[in-house]
Amino acid sequence: MLGYVLDEIFGDSADGHRAPSGHPERPARADAVRDALYAAGIADRGEKLALRPASDEELARVHAGDYLDELVKRVPGQSGWLDGDTYYSPGTWRAATLAAGSTTQLVTDVLDGRYTTGLSVVRPPGHHATRDRAMGFCLLNNVAIAAAAARARGAGRVAIVDWDVHHGNGTQDIFWDDPDVLYLSVHQYPYYPGTGKPTETGGPGAPGATINVGLPGGSGDAEYLAVFDRVFVPAIARFQPDLVLVSAGFDAFQHDPLASMRVTHAGFAQMASRLRAIAERFAGGRIVAVLEGGYDLHGLSGGMTVVLDKLTGPSEPLPASAPMPPNPVARAAIEGTLAAVGAAGVVLAPLAEEAPASR
């Protein structure tokens, strides 16, 4: 059964996270996804969760006390900027704590068996927020807070797959030296925030538990599916998590204004299908997708709709492994990641035979 977080507070609500004029991380993002998901029948496919704020304990598992104290002192009821990209409005703190807490509740409900899968449509996004710094539109790291709560709840291992076009430096930072959280990111590189090199493979206590594939601008479905089949699916299979979380940004969409990737809705659907299949094989089907970026409203709403379809529709087996992409820079990026994680002691091989080349 599907559980989902979807509420007016994350969209164009008077007491929500209100953007300055012209800012790309705006309430219309959540409104577009909400409208598309309701049109796709999400209310008939699952159960909507009641919102709740994150507890102090949940926040403190991943964020530094001094940083949280600064946010509590500075943000509630006020407007301003935490850095050149990251704004806050009078309702931001409420929206941010509800985003983190409701996502955490959804993930723990999936872990406890109330739901099999989950979809969390929240803002502000989270994957750039580090232990002690807001950046990249993010104040609290929603996925990291939920992952840490799942570990505290009894999950032995958690895998986080981040397909947002920007590297999730905050999530990587938080779990850098944790061998029980596998962080995998495919992102445009070089690009904001400048992290996510293939040689970033985890701290001394967690070699190979961080896996980064930085693809060149212009990469599309073929390149992304090669990353999934050559790197991510075998890495998750090797790790055998109890839970799979997805930092589901849709700014790799072909028309997104903040990046230059070429992923289509069909590409996002195939990525989601692969993750569901691997979660069913190794994690009891437990998978939760959490909204991150995405600034073209059509790309965003359509992307999350195809994810809903793949998480709630008939199960699909893992397909034949996608071939290595013809783009030599993309091919080198994948090979560089495989070499880097191999040097960290992790050897990966596709789980399925390679699909025959098209004629």
C-alpha cells in the first residue's frame, strides 16, 4: 500500500514557505505536483498522512546543535537569506519542520509495515543542507533525517539514491563515515555545488559507501540508465538494504531552466521501475521517494506522476542491462566511478545481461 505526504502548506499557502519574486524554488512547484498527482488518482491508490513536525531528537541526529539553535533564533516569523540562494519567510520554519517530520513519519511507517511504498511531496527541499549549514534552497535535510530515524527504528542498512541534477553534498556530508547508509548520486558535473567527484567514496570508516557519478551536460535517458544498470543497481544489490530512499529531483528534465540535462519522463519512469524492482528483491519492497529539485513545472509534475505509476502499478522485473553510452565523456564518468569504488574495495558488475544494441 502507498502512503503519501501531500498538503497545501508546501504550496501556495499564506503560512507556508513563500518565495521572493523570481526565485525558482517557489510554491508553484508543489502545487503543480499536487494537482498532477490528484489528477492521476493518488487518493485512490493510497493513504494520505497527517502532517507532524520533526522532533528535536530527530533533527539532532543529523544537524549540529549550534546550527539548529541559529535557525530557531533567526527563521521563525521572519524573512531573510541564509546564503545567496537560500531564503526564508515567516512560515518557512513551520513548513521545514513539517516537511522533515512528515517525511520521517512516512519512512518509519513504511519500515513498520503500515505502507510498502511512499511518496513525499514537500518543500523546502533538503539534500544540500549539511550538518551545520543551509545552502542550495535547503534548510533541513529531509531525506537524511528520515534515514537516521529509520536506522534508530531498527533498519540495519539504508540506501539513498539521489537523481537530482545537483549533487546532494549535504546528504553525503552527513553519512560520509557511516557504513550502514549507502549514498548514491548521479548528477551533472562539474556543476553546483562543486562536489560529487568519483573519488569521493566515503570516509575511513565507510569506504565505498558513497558512490558518485558525475555526468556531462547534455546527458539523457541512455546515460542515466547505464549509470543505474552498471553502478547503482549492482551497488544496492551488494549492500542489501532494508529500505531504499530516493532524493527525487526532476531538474535533470530536458527542459529544466537550471541545468542542461536531457532526461525525459520515460527516463524517470525507467529509473523508478529499476529502484522498485531492486527494493522488492532486497528490501522487502520498501521504497520512499522524496521531492527535491525540479523547476520546470511540466517536468516536475510529469516526473512525479510517472514515479507514482511505477511505485503503485504492476511490478516489473529488472530489464536487460543498458549498454554503455556512446558519449565518450559519459562513458569515462561511469568507468571512473567503477574504478574509484573498486579502489575502495567495492567491485560492481551488472545483474543482468546487456541489452542487444539497437540497429
